[in-house]
Amino acid sequence: MNTDFVNLTTENLTNEHLCCIIRSKKPHQGIDAKRQWLSDRLSEGHVFRKLNAKATVFIEYAPLETAWVPVIGNNYYYVYCLWVLGSDKGKGYGKLLMEYCLADAKEKGKSGICMLGAKKQKSWLSDQSFAKKFGFEVVDATDDGYELLALSFDGTIPAFAPNAKKQKIESNVLTIYYDMQCPYIYQKIELIKQYCETNNVPVSLIQVDTLQKAKELPCVFNNWGVFYKGNFETVNLLDVSYLERILKK
């Protein structure tokens, strides 16, 4: 088992591969956007730790105060993503990555760690059943089943910002809030643009490009949020079939 891990820094960010999408040296606009997003976050205490291999094995987290999510709390870490795929699953890498995050939080005197979950596991969220094995508990929830999981070291707990529980907007058109943290987002936005243009579907694509915008969002958010007919639909990235199911409502 390879236990050689590396943390991304401003010095190695350009040359290290980003685990989410494994590619050669060929340019990839989603990866380029992710690198730029990361380059602006690393000085804020954002951590991207990955296996030092061509593999999808990584954890990504940040101080809650500077995490681009509508979650509030003091002195917490927020875990955006913990992902192990392919032949590396089942080898204990997820445990090692979570243990690193826990140790880092305790070393820095954090009050705890939190992450987004749901009553029913969502495909683009980290496995909450895995997190609960470490003692994470549900500390807040929305009416439609999204949950905030937290592991508190001192009894304090974070919460969804009140605006995140609105889950409604005034516009009835397909509306997507997104940032460039995930390298899949660029291609998903292009896919949606093309589909909506071809099928004459009105769409509003709103890039979340500041921390303030992220904290003030009217829905739960991990880098993506979809509304239709004024109602919140999902944090899942969309393919054509999923988009069509939403538009039939």
C-alpha cells in the first residue's frame, strides 16, 4: 500500500495533477479553472491532500470562516470532498485521509469538523456513513433532507446559514449557482448552455465568485446548486437525462 501523500502548495500546484480528473499534459479548461481557484484559496488555509500517484485519492477542506458554503460556525474545518475511486477503494486510504484532517484540526486547536450530507446519499457528496463512523453527527438539516454533519471537539456546533434554508428563489427559469472549485463544473456548464440553446430553454447561470456570495446563497451548496420554477432541486452536477427530468416537472 502506497502511503506517500502530498499537500498542494503554491509552489507545486502547477505541476501536480488534480485527482478529480486524471489527464495527461493536454490542456483541460476545467482543471485550469480549478488550479486558479485553488491558487487563491491556499493562503486562506485551504488544504488539498492527495496520494502521490496518478489516482483519485484525496481530501479537500478549509477553515469554515473562508469555506465557500452557506454554513456558519466558529473555528471549524469544513470538508468539501473526500474521494477514493477505482482500484484504490477498500485499502484504507479514506481512513488515512480523514485521520489526517482530524489530527490537523486538533493540532491547530479547531473546535471540530463539519461537512454536507443528506438523509439519502447524494452522488456528488462524500459518504456520510463513512463520516459517521468517526463520530460525525447530524447537527442541522433542511426541510428537503440535506444535513449538516459535525464532529465537535468542544461541544460547539455549526449550522446552515438561515438563507441556505430558503431553498427558493423568485425566478421560475432554470437557475444554476456554481463556482470553479470542481474541475467537472466547466464542462457541465458548457453542456447545459448547449442543451438550453438547442432546446430553447431559458437558463440563468450564476457564478459564485466571492466568499460573500457563497455565504449568502439561498440553498445548500458544495460548489453547485440547481433551481427550477423557483424551487431548489439538487447539489448534484447534471447530465442531460437528469436535466430533462427536472425540466419535466
